[in-house]
Amino acid sequence: MNKKELANFKKILIQKKAEFLNKTNSNQRELDADLEVSIGDEIDTATHNSEKEMFFELVANDRITLNAINDALVKIEKGSYGLCECCNGAILLERLEAIPWTRYCIKCQEEAENPKR
């Protein structure tokens, strides 16, 4: 991977990081506002609890993605970006373009998702 491609991926990762941080902060403000006005009957409370549970699940997923983005940015600085964490082979450029924070090549990802029995 050349320096121009690395710089482009770094820019994309920084933008994605900002998007996820803004989304998380916005969701947190929304949840805080909901908590202040959550007075109602049992159905309202059950609905609110279900929404909170879904929110916490989404936040957890966003945090995982944010961690992966941060890891990818560190790899760019260390010079190991674009290498599979499992086999240390090169990750296809098309895969990085689709998921710039990916950790694994397609083969290793598929093996992790579908282990042989």
C-alpha cells in the first residue's frame, strides 16, 4: 500500500471516528432526556425499558467499532495497517475500502465465523 492510499484510509478512519462519537453523544443526550420524562403507566415503562436495552446494545456495538477504528489508526502509525491479524497476509484493498477498520483478511474472517467441526 502506498503513502497516498494510507493517507486516504487515515482520513476516512478519522471521519468515521468523528461520526461514531457524534452519534454516541447524541444518543446519550437523548437517553438522558428520556430518563427525565419517563413517568407513565406500566406499558410506558416497559416500552421505555425495551428502548433503553436496545440503546445500550447499539452503544456497545458502536464502542466495538470505535475501538477497531482506533486500532486501525494505530496500525497506520506503526506501519502494519492492511495486514491480517491472524495470518499476517495483506488484506485486499477492496475489503479495506468497504470496512477500513477490518482486522482480518476474507479467508481468516470466514474461518473465524464458520469454524470447522
